[in-house]
Amino acid sequence: MRGARVAAPLCGITAAAVLTACGVPPSDVIEAGAPASGIVSPSPAPTSTPATVSLFFLHDGSLQPYPRRTGDAAEIRTVVRLLFEGPTGNETATATTRLPRLKEAPRVTIADDGDLSVRLPDGTPSLSRQAMLQLTCTVAYAAPPSHAASRRPTTGTDAGRAAGDATAGSIHVLGDGWTMTRSGHACPVVPRPQK
């Protein structure tokens, strides 16, 4: 029993000697507030499910949709950027583009009425009719269905097109000293890609 009483103080002295030898100065009790009551883990970042969007390129001179998987299909700025990047290696066998290669990404803004403006970098020449159709139709089919459907009138010529497949809103393309405007009415009728 006497050995146990001697061992406890020796352990305390040994621990103090070890801490002092390590350069840890002794201190009084420090009040730090209430003890932790639980573990808080950061919520995981939402994962985006890849979806398919239609990018319009030219096939033998005709406007054709090319489905493209993207993780950010709901973001129209992403869709416009992908279009200006042009066809991928697999698509170049059949797809061409009349859109210019840009040195920097275009700036895309959406007005309260749904009209979209695309500001191209300075020095970009005005777009050809086919290039403007590529951009207009890509944007028209990439618009969220509920938003597009609320703005698109239904006419006899739209019978083959599902509500929300293209938008009646206008797209304004602004360059260095030039502006072009077009609506989505001239776009071909294509099925919306499956998500």
C-alpha cells in the first residue's frame, strides 16, 4: 500500500519534469467557456447531376442540335460558353461552327423580362446569320421550360413544338460598335434532350 502512495506523487513529478523539459511552461487553470455540446459537420456541397443540353452547330450547312452532357445545364452562361468553345473532337467529324473563337468568355446577362444579352470581347467582328442562329437556338432550347413557357405564345406554327422548348424572348449580341437582336422563332423544332 505504501508503494502505491509513493508511485502517485512520483508520476506527477515525472510528468512535470517531462513537460518542463519540453519547454511547456506551467500555467494556472484557463477558463474557456462552456464545454462542447456536439459535433458540427459541414454540410456537403450539393452535387450537380450531369444533364444534356442542345448546342446548335452546322451539319452540311444546316443548323442541327448536338447533345452535350454538362454538370451545369441550368446555368445559361455555361451553355453559352460551351457553344463558343465549338464542337468537341468527337463532334468535329460532322459539326462546324460559324461562331468566332473568343480570347475570353462572353459576358451574359439576363433582363427581368427574360431577354438575354451576350457581350462579346472587344475586336470581335459582327456575327453571320448562321452564327446568330446557332447562338439564338442554343439559348432558346437551354432556357428553363417554366420560364420559357410563360413567355412564348402558342400559334398554329408551333403545333409540333412542346411548350417551353424554345423561347420567344430576344437575344441581344453586343460587339465592339455593333449590336444584333434575334428571337427564337426561327429555330428548328427538335425534341428537348433527356436529362
